[in-house]
Amino acid sequence: KYPCRDMGNGKIRAVGMGMAMQGSGITSMDVGSATLKVNDEGFYTLLIGAADMGTGCDTTLAQIAAEVLECPLDNITTLSADTDWSPYDSGSYASSTIYVTGKATEKCALELRGKICALGAKLLGCDKEQVSFDGREVRVEEGENAGKTISLSDIATASMNGNSIELQATVTHSSEISPPPYMVGAAEIEVDTETGEVTLLDYAAAVDCGTPINPNLTRVQAEGGIAQGIGMTLFENIQYTDKGQMINNSFMQYKVPTRLDMGRLRVEFRSSYEPTGPFGAKSIGEIVINTPAPALAHAVYNATGLWFRELPITSEQIAMGIAEKECE
């Protein structure tokens, strides 16, 4: 298919590619915090300051805590983004939530797990180093009390009766590095050389965001970001009069693409492992919007020989560019 094919009737099909990298938070600046506590029945409450803006971070952060504490996701109640009681978080921006706040959640869950083991060992009459925790109970693994167990709910109840170990932990985390996710996007388009209309036929993307914690949410976020990038490149155009008044001030004039404008959309993940992230994860938030613009601009160039370096690339610009090129 590379670089283009003449389909007849003024239609040309072409392909283009774009590559990008992004960051995972702002180094030594972004701060994420998490608070975890054990409730009466052995369930957990997770308090975070990061706001879930549709990214699904409430679910993903709870998954991180559940993985460390070896419990079902239903055992974690997530309470997020209330400045009256949430721990401090610098915000859900700069692709930082999973990498920064996720690491804070992992560290917090590990600290709480240590406290559960310490109190369980105290109640069982042995040292902390002699016990194990499987998410349901603390068990003595060695010594004269080997085999004795105490359930998490009994440990939670005991923590409220004068024991000196509080089953609650708060951890704040910041990172001195910002490991980048990577992405490649390839687009196939059809250009009508008479009208300049661009039809997106196929878009394929490959993403390396470390190890996806929740593959379904990661895929949905990737598809949504690609759709935003396509809209930014081909459709969404803000225009003003000479006096600065906005012309297209409603969605009748400002076109936002629908799923019908996306063509075939494919996303694949090439998982790596980022040792400084929670369970190997890097960011996914902003990298996914970066590749549609260069991929589509490259495809338009391959179809018409015209490079466009400002967005959006409208059908009027393409048609006028083709006409000027023919005149030359």
C-alpha cells in the first residue's frame, strides 16, 4: 500500500506513519499519595487524591492494592479526590496517575500488609518474621506455634481493643525519573482530489506502556486518545472573525468525529516491564493522542505531495493545495 495507489475517479489511497514518546509524570515534581486502612470485617478502604476523569484509575489503583493484599477487588472500597479527607496528590495530569499514585498505592499496601503481619504475630505469640499472610489469615510458619492461624477479621477487631499497632498506612511517593511510553500509529486514508475530503479507512497502533495493569481500561483509553487525535487532525477547527469573535461557536459548526469517522481502529500492546513503576507499569494517558496527527499528515503527503504543518488539515486546504500545485 505504500506510499499510495490511484483508485480512479479522482480517489487516491495512501498510508502514513507516526511515532512518539511521552513521559510518566514530571520528574521530582508530581506527588501521589494513598491511605489504606482495614475495616471491622477485614475489608479495606483506599483513599486517594487522584481524580478519576474517566480513565478508570479508581479501579486500577484498587487492583494494585488488591494484588499486594491478596484479596478480591470487591474487598477494596475506593474513595477518591475529596480535599476534606483525601491524602495530598498533585493532580491527575502529565500522565502521572498510575506511575506515581499507583506506586504510592503499592508501597502503602505493602506497609499495611507488614502491619497486619506484625499484629497477627503479636496475637499469636511469635515474631513477625515467623508468620505469613495469604490475604485471609496470618499463619505461624515456624517455631513452637507453627500451624496456628488468626483470621484477618479477628486481627481487625483486635486492632480496636487497645493494641498498639494501627492497621492503617499512608504513603506519599514522587519519582526522580519519568520513563517514557512509546507508540507507533499507521493510517490508511482515501483522498478525494476534487473536494479534498479525507476518509480514514484503517488505523493501527502499537503501544508500549510498560505492563498494563488493566488491559481493558488501557485499550479503551488508547482508542479514545486516538479518536481525539483524529478529530484534532481532520475535523475540529476553531475559527474567529477579524474582531476575535468565534465563528463556529456550536457543535453545528464545530465537528466532533463520531465512531463512524474512525474507520477500522486497531490497538495492540507490546508489553515491557518498568521496574520503577507499580508492577511494571508506565503511563498511557497522553501518549495515545500523539501519533494520529503525524501519521495522517504523512498519509496526506503520500497521497497529494503536500505537507501540512498546522492543524486541522481541512478538505478546503487540501483541495486548494492540489489546485495550486496543478497550476504550478
